[in-house]
Amino acid sequence: MRNHDGCEEVRKDDLYNVPRFLNRVLALDVDHQNALFDHFVDLFDQTVRYAKANGTFDEGVTDIKALAILIAKPQRVVHTDEITNAQTTHYTLEIDVPSKAVSFEEAERARKRKTGAFFRHRKNGHFILAIESGLHTNAENGNSYRTFAVWKPEAARSSYIHDDELKEKYRAVIPSKARDWWIKKHATVPPIETHDTHIIGGAIIPLWQRFKTHEEARLRVVRVTTDDGQRIVGIRIPPEQVGPIVAALGATRDLREPDEIFTGILDEGEEVTLVSGLKLCRKMVHREPVIELIGVDPYKFAEIRSLGLINETIDWKQRFFVPTDEESGIAVLTDLLSRYPILASDALTDDEPIAEVEPTELAATQIVDLDEWFILPAEAKPNAEPETRFIDQAREIEKAEAAFTLPAFYFTRSEPIRDVEEVQLALDFG
């Protein structure tokens, strides 16, 4: 239909009426039907992939399937219900899956077929292939924005990026500039990749709201069976949200070693408190995760710089970051922790055993005769003289007080008392 300006538009009743859309498609010839339906399915798949990447797609209970599924770390209890004693458990799994590496030839064919472009990161020099995913609308302010699927040598559509972020962090290049780097990176991708997967199972229904990092988050309930036959059902947690979610459930982790702190903060969002009011935590800078040292006083700036931390001025504030390169970051953390150790926490972690108090045997019951406890007061002699030693002590005190004189400096600063006239002040505010 046409509006008052003569432009074509879709009626509001038909915007989300899929059956009517399919019926209208049937009125076309077969070639146009296939072309239109292929375009519809392509847009639908892009929308679903984008929702899955952002954690807003609710697909019900899904099964995790892989070549191998192993328990990477011992399970730990992160919450115990006070009434029912039901436990909530955190599982860390290692999942082996075939790699989805993308060769340069495959990326180039996708670029030509879907009108994409190669981009180079402005800082680290890495290359990506960006293919437009679709046009989306922000529900809060109504603004429209475009999203792009990010292709890397490791995988196709590894993530999604907004158009403004793409322009801010990358610059477009011709395919020939990305060819050599892409081929070398593709050669280093192993045929089988191992990923860490975090699942929280057990009593999860009473804690449902604590698992949500934001209001629109959709929790993914998954089922998995490990290679040793253990069956686990629970909520799959993104690696970067493990720390905040576990902390929200009331559990803590005792991170001590620099490598544990590096991966715990950068990959799982943990926080580590140091002495002198310093804290290491995960932040997002230029939409990339970093490890930031907060609480640095100005007089410590030079010392913190000497320890190898990166100093940047952001919004007129001095901020300090640990290098995100694993080798350099662990080395900097080692020097930092030697100067500012981790603050000892009074909180009990799951790895610490609860001290057991051994019961002691009670002594045998004894019968007390109260008559033996009473002592009769001695009869005082009314004419008894006080003891001589008390009289001598009193006389010595009197002699000492009589001989005491004030020192001379006490009188040197004394001034005669002057009469001060009282003056009353009146203020006129008129």
C-alpha cells in the first residue's frame, strides 16, 4: 500500500503476519517464489544467529555433543540452601570439537557472494572479514543500526559487531593485503579445538534471577553426558560471566598464582584485592576485555609504571592495565604481586576445610557441701590501734607534699589579668 507521500509501505497488521506472507508468495511464479523464499530464510537465519551470539535466543533444553567431553576441574559447591540444604554445583568441562577453520579461498568466495570486505585492526594488525548481517532496531531508543558477522581464520561468524564499532576499531583493506596473514593464521589452527564450558547445576530454580547479568539475558539450559558416564543438567554460563555469577551466589575463589589470576580475571571476570587499597578486575576498554588495576594513588603512578603496567589517559583520568598478552601479563602480575601482595580474605572458600572441634569429655559430677563454703567473720576489737606501718606511710606522704614546689618556667609566662570590656556588635543586613 502507499502512504500519503506516495511511498510504498507495509501495513502494521502485516508486519509479523508470516502465514499471509507465505500465501502471497504462492501467487508468484516458481522462480520468484524460490528467490524470495531463499532471501526470507537467509534473513531468518541471520536473526537467529545474531540472537544466539548475544544470548537473547531461547532455544529450550539443548544437548551438548562433541568428540570428547571431560571434567576439567573438580566440581565445587557454590551455594547451599539454608532450609533444604540443596546444593548448587559449578562444573568445568573440556569439550573437544572439530575446528571450523576458514581458508582464505573460502573467505574470498564468501566476500564476493555476500558483498563483504576485509578489515585490519588499527592496533594489533589482525585481519577479519566483515559481512553485513542485517538491520536491527534498539528497543530502548528506537535507533536503527547495522550488524556485521565477523569471519576469522579460526571460524566463520565467530562474533557479531556493530557498524560504529567496526569503523572505530578497523579500517578496510583490499583482499591482497590480508592474504598472507590469513594463510599463516589458518595453518596454525588445529583440526580439533578444546573449549572450556561452564555449567551450574543442582538447585538452580530458586536462584534463577541471580544468573542473569542483564534483564534481557536468556539462560541456556543444557544437558551433557561426559565420557565417564556422568550426566549433568544445568545452565550454561559464558566464561567471562563465571566470576560475577559465582560471587552473586555467595562463593569465592582463592586465586594466588599469577597465571591463575591472569586467566581468572580476563576469562572469567574474577576480582582480586591487593594491599594498599588496590584491586585487579576485568574492564572493557574500546569494547575489548582488559585487566585494570584500580585504586592507584597519584604518588604511586611512577612506581606502577616501573612495574610494567600500561598507563593510558582516558577521559582525563590516569588508568593502569596489565598487558593482555599472556606471557607479558603473567610477568607483570608477578612483579606487581611481589610489591603489593594479595589481601588475605576472611571469607571461607570451598577449597578450605571447615575446622572440626573435637568434643571433650565432661568431668565427673561432684557434690559440694555448702556448709564448708561459709566462713564466719572475725570479731573486731573496738579499742584496737591502727598498724604502725600505715601511720608511717601517711606521714611520708605529708612531708613529700609539703616539700613540693612548682617549677620556675611555670611562672615565667604568667601575665597579669586584665579587665576586658564587653562590646556588643550589631549587624545591619538591610
